[in-house]
Amino acid sequence: MDYRHLGGSGFKVPVLTLGTGTFGGSGQFFKAWGGSGVEEATRLVDVCLDAGLTMFDSADIYSGGLAEEVLGKAIQGRRDKVLISTKGTFRNGEGPNDVGSSRFHLTRAVEASLRRLGTDYIDLYQLHGFDAHTPVEEALGTLDDLVRAGKIRYIGASNFSGWHLMKSLAVSEKYGLSRYVAHQAYYALVGRDYEWELMPLGIDQKVGAVVWSPLGWARLTGKFRRGQPVPKDSRMNEKTNQVTAPPIPDEYLYTVVDALDVVAAETGKTVPQIALNWLLQRPTVSSVIIGARNEEQLRQNLGAVGWNLTAEQVAKLDAASNVTMAYPYWHQRGFAERNPFPAG
């Protein structure tokens, strides 16, 4: 397993991270993801550690906190061998302060995550979303205090827009506060919006991408084929995921899958392995979060490392997944002489 620096920090993380959204399986939404209990989660952690994958990502809202509890029990007795990444900000209670990035909520959220995880520190803590009702100075000041208290080692953001992230970095620089070194972002062959602004920002400001949903809401698992119905066991069949998954045209998806099939035939690798490997060759990507409902899926995803697509194969996938950018990015890309585009 390769390790990369997380953004501009001195902290190294494995290129693959195991997401724990499949742990617990509490509630309709997360039940559709998976339902690994402590025994199965412990086995998945065993497989990961044997492969050199040492980072595990969670969030306080995953199965209402149960995912963090299951992860904590699965790593019991080997905390020194793993890296824990988790997130907070989204609503996790009915009270007026049970949401957001206020000092009140973040402090309580981190303390609760520490208890569920059974640890006294979190390696990477990320704001799960931008809170427009809390001053950036308050959110970052709170995170900085938690870092100084030893409860958090590094901080990151997730699902921020470019100006959210840049404003936050400017506030950190102005007041000497802990700085975001990671941005957990959606990025996939069928979802390349990250490249338009967040990737150039990440390059310029040395913020590493921790990629979530790298298979585009399971669309790149190899189960979706032209002229065939959506597989019954896919979580894309769940009403909740049909609402949250970003829509893409069917023909676009099938064009990308066709290109993946061609490269699969050339490499002897699976469609998801190719989709994951493509991401690992993109600028700013520090780690890609993989999910697994069982050991077989996990081992398949672990097969995405230890080899690289050729430049020609990358170009083939780039061309198949290319879309017209929103303004002003398509205009800026036309001024490549003085404004070079970083990828694709």
C-alpha cells in the first residue's frame, strides 16, 4: 500500500481508506449501505491492516453514531496501528444547537465521537459541511483549541465550495489557527466537477483530496450496463439514494462504462478497480475512500493499487467522461496559455 502526504502537511495516509458507512446499518438510509456488526467489521479491519490500509473514515451521523461505535470496538487493542478519520456538523439531535459548526456543537460532537470510538484522539477531524450561520473564525477557533488540547491531530473540511475553503484558509493564516489540510470531496469518473475549481485550489493551497463515493454512487461497479435494468441489490434502487445521488444522463454513464470495459479487457482488471486507479492518478488526491459490505468486495477494491493505468488508457477514460464545464470555467480553459488547467 502506498502512502501519500495529506495535503501540505507532514502527515502520511494510505492511498486507500476504508469508509465505515456500512457499519451498523441503523435507519433506512444507512441500512441500504450495509449492516456490518462488530464481528464482520473486525474481520474487515483485519483484512485492511494485512494489506497496509490503516485509515478508517466515519462520521457522527452514520447510523446515528453506531458506525463509530462499531469501528471503536473493531480496532480495540490496536489503536496505535490505525488512523481514524471522522466528521461532524450535520444535525444529530432535535435541539437548536444540535447542528452546525458552532463552538457549542463542535465541542460536544468531538467529545461524543471520542467516547463512541473509544479513543482519546482523532487523527483527522473534518467539518461534514459548511455552516453559513456560524462565523468561520468561530469554527476554526474551536477546531484549533481541540487540536491544542490533543483531541484532534489534523483538520479538514468536506463538501465545501471553493470560496468556503479559500475563506477558511485565509482566516487560518490571518489568525494563526490550525489549517485545513484535507478536503473530503465527491469525485468520480462520472462526477468530475471537483476538477473545475476545487482541484486548482487544492494544488495552489496544498489541500489534499480525500475522495468519497469514488464509484459514483455505485454506478461504476460494473453492474450497470446499457439496456439492462438497475440491479436489484444496488442501493441506487433505494428511494433515499435516488433523491441524493446527482443525476446523470444514461447515455453518458454507458459511454463511460463502455470505455471502462475496453480498458478492463486490456488490463485484466475489473471495472471498479480501473475507476479507482484512475482517481489515484489525479492531482491533489491523497486518499480514496472505498466501501465494502463484505470481505469479497473489500478484497476486490484493494486490487485497485499496486499498478497504474497507462497514459493512453487514462486519456481514453478522460475523453469518455469529459463534459462541458459551467461558466466561467469553460472560458478560463480556453485561456490555457496563461491559465493552464491542471487535469484532463
